[in-house]
Amino acid sequence: MLVAGNTAHGVYRRSTDIKHFIDVQGVEELHQHSSEGQQLKLGANLSLTQTMEIIRTTSKQPGFEYLDVLWNHIDLIANVPVRNSGTLAGNISIKKQNPEFPSDIFISFEALNVKVVALKNAADEKEMSLAEYLGTNDKKLVLKTFVLPAYPKDKYIYESYKIMPRAQNAHAYVNAAFLLELEADNKVKSARICFGGIRPDFIHASAIEKLLVGQNPYESSLVEQTFTKLEDLIKPDEVLPDASPAYRSKLACGLFYKFLLKHAPVAEVGEKFRSGGQILQRPLSSGLQVFQTQKKNYPVTQAVEKVEGMIQCSGEATYMNDVLTTSNTLHCAFVGATKVGSTIDSIDASEALKQPGVIAFYSAKDIPGTNTFCEPSFGFEVEEIFCSGLVRHSEQPAGVIVALTADQAHRAAKLVRISYSNPSSDFKLQPSLGDVFASPTPDSSRIVPASKSTSKKIKFSEQPDKEVRGIFQMGLQYHFTMEPQTTVAIPFEDGLKIFSATQWMDQTQSVIAHMLQVKAKDVQLQVRRLGGGYGSKITRGNQVACAASLVAYKLNRPVRFVQSLESMMDCNGKRWACRSDYKCHIKDNGKIVGLTNDFYEDAGWSPNESPIEGHSTFTAVNCYDLNGDNFKNNGNAVLTDAPSSTWCRAPGSVEGIAMIENIIEHVAFEVQKDPAEVRLANIAAGNKISELLPQFLESREYAQRKKEIESHNAKNRWTKRGLGLAVMDYPIFYFGQYPATVAIYHVDGTVVVTHGGIEMGQGMNTKVAQVAAYTLGIDLSFIKVESSDTINGANSMVTGGAVGSESLCYAVRKACETLNSRLEPVKKKDASWIETVEAAYGKSINLIASDHYKKGDMQNYHIYGLALTEVELDVLTGNSQIKRVDILEDAGESLSPWIDIGQIEGAFVMCLGYWMSEQLVYDRETGRLLTNRTWNYKPPGAKDIPIDFRIELIQKPNPSGAGFMRSKATGEPPCCLAVSVVFALRQALDSARHDAGLPREWVRLGAPTTPETLVVNAGHEAASFRLK
């Protein structure tokens, strides 16, 4: 196989049958380029980046101005590193081998009638069109050169488009390129109209090309005829997880309409339609951060850099996979069971064990102790490390292959054969919440009431004027951490040393010890830091940790297990999907006098880690006047044939607050009042939000911006704007215990802190260092926070729930106060810190102190937050931009403002992905997850964040004194405010639907609200595509 950039493997996994690779990067003839007369010749092995440099220069030559459009399109392919490596020939070769691939190079070149020079040998060279090349069966052809013709700008118009689920680094839903040759009277002399992403056999809209020849494409009757015929012609295939045929058909038509709007004479296009000819252009991002500090408490409340910030940016920060091991280290890969609902009869690993480098295979029968990675004594149901019988979900680990390298382990894992008995006759595969509720009568055995339901009737606070009913749906979300699930297990004397990416050392230690039937003292963990957690490493990482520990125990060799992204997404649970069925009784002013909310959350196959009782139920009240009399909130866990859902940043709270905020929006829609006004009408008396909301709206110029948006929408048919508001009253609950140890070194007075918490990017160690420095009265530079382990951090609770940093700071302060009391007798007036420490050492004073936080040491409290999100929507494509976000959040007296603002920004953006682009799709026949890697699962990127991002921490000091040193948590609550983007998009969509002539009706939007959702609900059809 010829290889150049080797990037295709990221799209289509390479066959393991290929034994030999020939690197053609060094072939000089394939890198040449020239511009002679009316042709630009590009060597087939030029990288995309090199191609962009060449065409940018050549675009200044007459006839090649169109190359600026091509440059812009190539700039949308993948990302800079991929474009640096990937080549023109490679991109076309992917398309040849996989006709369904929406190649941007192919669609652009084909519309430009680019020719390719291909050869078998030096004497057998031929020039052909790209379409011809795709149709050849000759596998020996080598692409040498691409030949681009000149197109004088006074005779030709060219445009290309790529519509993606996010702003960059994604393949197209649909891509398109159009080239028209026009005569002086705007009559079409020739046309090339190409679309990708329709179906494998579709390239040219040939019927439209023929229709346009000899016609003025801007003439109204022809425009109508064109789109009627194009709509009939574009018949996309339906292949999951691709977007629906309905969306891709509308999108393809919309792109050609954009082309006509952009290039038609100004007099031929109505002013209201003109903006539809443009693609949304994103300006440079900007932001504003407003906060207050308390100088008397420095370095606490001071805005300081994160202590790990520089080494993280430079790549010097170490993670679990950076742990050095010896040359005899082994590697692992899970073997997944695939027949959901069946029972494993036998497992045959004989073929896998014959492969080079493969050492062993272990399954459930090889576990000496308990086969669970969720500790029952911690309140969890058993979840098997290796499936021993009934297969609960696709790719459920049934064993582990052990090999000398990770590649050998992954290849061998595919060769293990599992035999199954058939599932019971009444088994019906339902891997998602949507599948369960697809039936008019959902299977009641799958629905488990999780909150105390009551049969008593709602008692209205007032007599209602009307009733509002609706359904609100939220999907799953994968915890997209930078670091995968990772464990390094090293046998050491009579025990194991475990380096595991875990948020909960205590439970990881416990499940490993019970699995191996050894004592906890023989399993010692150490964690330097995690590359992100979000809840994914509370229990889910234990499966990898147990597998690695079992192998190390059995073979007495070091083991490194780094789970692949595909395996993690297949095996690990996600944020609980949720469905809310609500019935709301209201007054004409929008006041809710009675509400019943029956909600259902997707548990996966086990209800472990349920957020329903502790989070969804509490937060669904939010700041509103809802109580036990007028509010009936019934939560249910729904069992599906998927991995057990797990806690994900602000678990349950995201769903709870989104449910009630959506209900408020629906009520406002029905009574035709401003959503802010309806919120104010429903806020409980005395709630802090009633004071903050009017101030927030005024300071953010809500009324003025709303009028500007209404004016824009009235003047523009195809670009719409919206302004979405969300508020939150977020309850914080302390739990568990967290130990900490502080040690002072007499040599130079420096201090090391270690604790039972886990630093995972949230800035815990920075806050701990600030508190230690403040309490001891020394400079921050004296403090270092060391790795966490199960000795100094023994019995520590999980780091999560946004309270880990505060709890650890409390424990550290207590330990430092103990040290201060010991140092007090030897302190001398005007003595330096180092002199005091040396004096204490001379008197044999203990310079090490330990203490801990325990539940009850600090009181629970509430966090208040508000967000206003402004969006702009391209109605023809469904793409949108977040023009501006304002967030006001109560952080108390922030311990570390830059850390807290970073947490607010990060949490909000993480859930922008949840509400806009992150979509998980299961195969309904097999239960297999179809969106299990970055090719088809899209968290937000750098160009998806708000263009103008303004964060303000409430300036008033925390009056209640709750929280550690009057601070409040920030890691999770801002997630709940991101739902405001959905409300903004709905406003934009409502305007589009009004212009389409649709009746005024509530449109159900949820998570995710993708470009597809918006276009399919916008209401435009072929008849909508007119120029005036």
C-alpha cells in the first residue's frame, strides 16, 4: 500500500491484512507544481497546507482568482496538523476506496473540471477526469498531477460550501461546489453543479446543469423550476449515524440557493433575502472578566496563575501514562461481547494467543475474588469487570488480552471468539431512551420509579386560567476527557503499586483488593493529576484498573492499560439522557399555579450513579415558587441496553434546571409575554434571583438588544437572531471526608502539601497552595502540592460535586493552624519564616501535621447564576454562531478568581456542546454505538465558543458566611446556564417559521439542537427559494 500522510486511518480503519507500506513522500516528481498559461499543475503528493500556499500565490494571476474560494474551502478540512500531513492524492484515494466519503478536495476539483494525470509506469501516463478515475478498477494507477484550468472572472462564477456540525475539524453533512460559465446577458453557457454527502453514486446534478444552459439562472420562473426539480433530484440515502435524508436534501437545495443569492445582480435580489447569500463569518474572539479581591487575604482571593499551568502548556506535566516502567511491561485490550441480551456460553482465545507478542487472555473465571468494579459496600450494585453470563450492552468487556505492545493487544482482541446462547423470546433491544419511548406503550419493566411518587392531587395556589402541556428531551453526553482511562500496575514485593486515572482512590483500592482477595494495605495507589474527569473516572476507570491489576498479579510483571477512545465510548456510561413530560396550570400573566412533571432518565443497564433523587429532583424547583402542594415532580430511571449511565459534570442538575427553565419558556410562549417577565412572576419571594435578575437585564441592555434583534429579524429572511435567558438557584451539599498533610522542611522553610483529593484541571492544587500560604503567613512560592496517594489520602471521598477544592482547603487550613500553634512558642519578633522553622527544628518540634474535613464541618449553601446568550442562525444551513454570552455568577469571595472564571467558562462551553453538537447514535439492530470517536462525535472547538464572552463574579461579599472562607463552588453550576442557547435558537427559529408562513406553535427543541433540527423545523421548501 502506498502511504504519504497516513491520515486516512483516522477516517477508515486500515485493514490488518496489509503487510507492506511504501512511503512515497520522498518521490520528488509528486511534489512539483507549476503555473503555465492557462493551467496550474499540482503534484499529487503536495500536502493540503502546501497546496494552500501555492493557490494563495497563484490566485493573484488573471484567471485564477477563483482559487481564493478553493483556499477557504481547504481551510475547512480537518485541522492544521492533518493538513500538514494529508495529501491531495490521499484525499482522492479515500474517495475512490470509499465512495460515500464526502471528500472536499474531490467535490471542489470535480466542479472545476480538474484533470488528474495517472500512470502505471513512466511509459503509460494518461489524463482523465476525477469522475473517470473513481470509476476505474485499475488498482495499479498512481496519481501524479492535478491540472487546474484558468477561469476568467468576467465569464465564470465559482463557489463552494461545506456545512458541518461545528465550526471546524469536522466532515461535511453536505458539501457542494458550483461553476457557471455566463455570457454577457447572464445566460448560462455551461454549468457544473456538484454535491457530496448525498449518496455514494451522486456527484453531478446533471438535470439542473442541462436545465440552466441557455437560460438566465436569476429569472424568477426558472428559479422556481430549478428548485422544484432539484428537490426531486436530491434523494439522499439513509445511513446512520449520518444526518437525515430530509435535512441533507433541504441543505443541498439551500446551498445552491445561497449561490444564486450571492451572485445575482443586486437589482434582482430583494433586500430581505440578500444576507442569505453569505456564510456566517466569525470575528476574533474577545472576552471580559469582572471580579473583586480581598487584599487583606492575599494570596487567597488573589488572581494567580494555576500552579500547573505552565507545565501543562509546555507538555511537561505528567499523567498516568507517563509513569516510567521497565522493558518487560505488558499492554492490554478489552475483548468485547457483542450479542446484547444473549448469554455467553464459551470464549475461545486460541487464535489470539497464537499471534506474535500475545502473552495471555483472562476472563471472569480467572478472577480470584469478586467480579465487580463497583464496590457494593459503597452502596453500588455489582457491575462485572468481565461479563460472565448475560450480555448487558454491546462491547461489554468479556475479557482482556495481554501482549508485549498495545497494537498487538488490540489486533489480537479482535480474534477472540465468543459463543452465545440466544436471548429470551420476549427480549427487545432498546439501547436508548428514545427506543423505549418509541412504543406507544413503553415496557413498564424498564421504568423504575426513583423518586417518591405521590397520588395526591396538585393543590393550585390560585385558580388557573389555562393549561400548558409539553415534552422536553435531552440526550446523552460523553465525558470527553483529554486523558483516556489509564492504569499502570506494578508488582512490588508482596503487593501492587497502582497508578490510576481515578477520581476516587479509596474505591479503586477497595475493588482491586476484593477482586484479588488481598488486603487493602497490599494495594497502594498514587495519582499525580488527571487529564480531565467530569465524573467519568469516579467508577468507570475501575474497570481498566481492575483488569490491569489482575494481569500484573497473575504474571508478576508491570502492566500498562490505556483504553482507546472507541473502547471507552463503547464501554463507559454517559450523562443520563432525560425526557420530561409536563402539565402546567397557569394564570394569564404566566404565573404557574400548579405543575406536574413526570421525568424519565436513561440509566443504561444499571441504575448505579443515579442523579435523580439527589440532583434532578432538587434542582427542578430552581428559584421558583413551587412546593409540595402545587408541584408534583416524579422521577424515574429507565433501564436500557447500554452501558450504565454515570455522573457527568453537574449530574442531574443540568437536566433539573433545564426542565423547569424550558417550562417557563413554554409558558411565556403561550401567554405571549417576555420570558424574563414570566420568570419574575414565578420567582419565590425572598429568592436572591428576584433581586439579581432586574439588575442583570438592565446592565446587559436586554430591552435594547431585544429590539435590535427584532429589527434584524424583520429585515432578514435567511439570517435570524435570538436572545436566550436562563437563571439558576443551585444547591451545594457537602459530603464525605478528605484528609490532608502539611510538611515543613527545616532546611529552607519550604512546604509540601499532600491530600486525598484529585487535581483534574479544576485548580484544586492552586487553591490549596493559596490557603496554605495564607494560613502559614508565607509567600506562595514556598508551597508545593505533591501527588495524592492512599497513605496520606487514605479513606478519602470521591473528588466531585464541585466541593472537593473547598473541602481540601478546609483540611489544609486545619493542618496549617496546628503547625502555627506548634511554632508559636519559638517565634521571635522580626524573625523570618526560615529562622522560625529552624528554631522549631532545633527544639525537635514536629513540623508535619495532618487533619481532615468531615461532613458537617461546613454548612450547605446556594449558588445563584444568570446567563444571557445571543445567537445568529443561518436558516438555510442550520449553522449558528454565539455572538455574545453574559454570565453573572455568585462565587462568594472567590479563593482564586482566575481559576473560578476558567471553571465558569469551561463548564458553560462543555454544555454548549451538549445542547448544540454532541449526538450519540446507537444501531437499533445490534445496540452498537455508531458515534464512538472524533470522526462522528463532536464536542465544541475553539471556534464554537462565544465570540464575545463576558463573565462577572457577583461583587458583594458572601453575606451568609457559608462555604470555605466565604467562597463558593464554580466547577459544575455554570453547566446549567448553557440551556440559554436553546432558548435563543428557538427565538431565531420562530422568526424563520413566521416568515415561512407557518402557524404560531411551540417547537420542541432539546439536547442536542443540531443544524439538522433547526433546518428541518424552519419550514422552508423549494417554493421558498426566490430572489425577491
